Amino acid sequence: MIIIISPQFPPYDDGPEALQSLRLAKLFKANGHKVTVITEKLSEIQDQITVITKRRGKYQSGLKNLLSIMKWVVWAAIQIRKISRNKETLILSRCYPLYSHWVPLLLKRRKKLWFANWNDPAPPILHVPPYGLGSSARLRIIHRLQLYLIGRYANVHTFPSYRLLKYMSGYLKETMKNFVQIPHIGEFPLQYRHSNHQRLVLSHFGSVYYRNWEFLIEAFSLALTERPKMRTEVILKLVGWMPEETISYVANRDLSDVVFLGKSVSPSETLELMQDSDVLILLETIMDEGIYLPSKMGDYAISKKPIFAVSPPNGEISDMAKKFDNFYFASVASVIEIKNELLRIYEDWTRNNLSYSEALYDHFHPESVFGIYRNLIKQYKKSS
């Protein structure tokens, strides 16, 4: 039996963490496992996956919020005890939020196999700048205690990126042998199709808040100046949440006819729009070290489309660009690098030389991800 603890879960939540939890549940179900999800928003059955819910109520500050969380954690632990009694069980607790890991702590005496997932640094103050304070953050005693207990009692800690794994290992105080990198799961199966545009379509999907969208647009403008023919042959699409000033920024550079700004769309619509693109852009922000693996990378990788990453030169995505073929990359801090890579993509397109990375596709394919989980489960069954 597989039990997934995910306070954020579709359809009530459709953020990256929630979607990854749903995909993980579907993946285990497709491979013959009975799957139950413990969440806090909406109760229903999804694709023969049992979803058990207890609403935690509206967010409250201070002590009331802590009591609300504790009530939910105790309730979740009771539910797991009921459904897993005398059954071989793997508990997958999904973070964020951090309190999803509290539930298995209450059940540790039951000797259930427990994999603790960390999609991002937790608590949030540990996010690297500009999202948080990073390694300079001073953790409260309660946070240090949580990380110590979770680090000690979880059988395995999983991370989507190796740099996040190394970063959090310093706070979890556990041996690296219990830490495993497992990439995000791309949506599958996809309806693949080649875009048959007369123009090269470059698309970015997702919010551009906290991301260096100004440098991308400025670099695109410079590329058009250097190669005037691109103005009639290339379109740049930014689809997702963006600051209001993005519209004026584009208009002031006379780019409204070649830069399309679209509102945020549903995950399913995003997958459709990806197939109508020629190159998918992954845009990050300036960081001293890019420890993150954006969840959209999974969808990008198995879309069978070329990827252009605009990311920190010292980071997880930079490492991947060096490892995998057919992977365009430019430093997010350099307008000139971004411009030059845009020109390279354009030249490859004119020569009909755009191609996706088959190795990257295999790396993020759901069955590759499940293979990692399957091997981990076998390993711990033998040692128990």
C-alpha cells in the first residue's frame, strides 16, 4: 500500500507541488499499487486513487493556526493507522508544507517505511535569495528540532535536484546515503505533434515574478536589431502571471507585434500550448547558486521540444545543460549571452536543425522516475 501525504492536491490546488503529488499517485497506481492520498481540501476519487480529506479551515495566524495544523496532523495519523493496519505500507510525505512530515513522525513506532520529499527548502526562510534568506537565515529552535527529527527518522529523503539535496543535507544532519535525487515527473502520455508554423515560436510558461523577464525581452530586442529578418520570422510568447509593467515594457520597445503576453492557463492548456511551440524557454532569476529544479522542467523534457534555459551559470539547470545534448543555455545575468543564444536558435531553425534531447526525455520519463522508487523499495525490503 502507498500512502501519500499531500496537504496540497488537485483539483482544489493545481500548483506545482500539488500536480507532482497527483502524478506520483497516478504513477504508483499505474504500476499496480493501491494508493491513498491524505489531503486537506477536497474529498473525491481520482483515477481509482482514494483521496481522504479533512478541511483545516481558513488560515489563521499564531497559536490558532498551530492548533489547527496539529489537529489535522493527528487526524491524518489516525487515518493512516486505520487503513494500514497489518499491511505493508510506504508513506510518502510531500513538502511543502513542512507539516506533512509531522504525520509520519507520530507513526514512527509503527515501523512504516517513510520517504520524505523536499521539493523546495523548508521552512520557507531557507529559500535562497531573492526568495528567502538562504544560509544566512537564523532558524528558530522549533524549526531546528523539526528538521532534526525528520532527518533522523525518515528512511529516505528525496529531492528533485542534486544541489537542493546538498543544500538541505546541512540542515537535516543525516548521512548522505539516505538522500536520493528523484526528478520531477513530466505529464504523460502527451499528444505529440510537430508545430508547422511559418514562424519560429519561442514560448515560456509560468509566472515571471522574481524572474529576469526584462533581460529576456531586452535580449530579444537586440537579436531583432542584429537580424532584422527575425522580426517577420520569430514570435516570443510569455504565458502566465506577470507584472503589469511587462506590457508597457514590451510596448516601449516596439515589440508588441512580436512578443505575445498571455494570461495564466490551466495545466492541461499549458501542455497543449507547449505542443504548438518550437522551443520552450525556462526562465529563472539571478541567484548565486541555482539550487532549484523548476517543476515545469519535467513537462518540458518529455514534450520532445528543444529547451532554452535562461538560468544562473552556477546551478542545477546549468549542470544539466552541460550533461545533456540539444540543450540551449544562457546566463540569466547576461543580456548578451541570452541574445547570442537566441541567434543560435534562430540559425538552427533556419537550417531545420532544431532537435530535442532523447537522454533528457528518458531522464524525466515517468517510468524512469518509478524505477528509482522501485529500486529504493526493494533495497529497504531486503534490509528490514
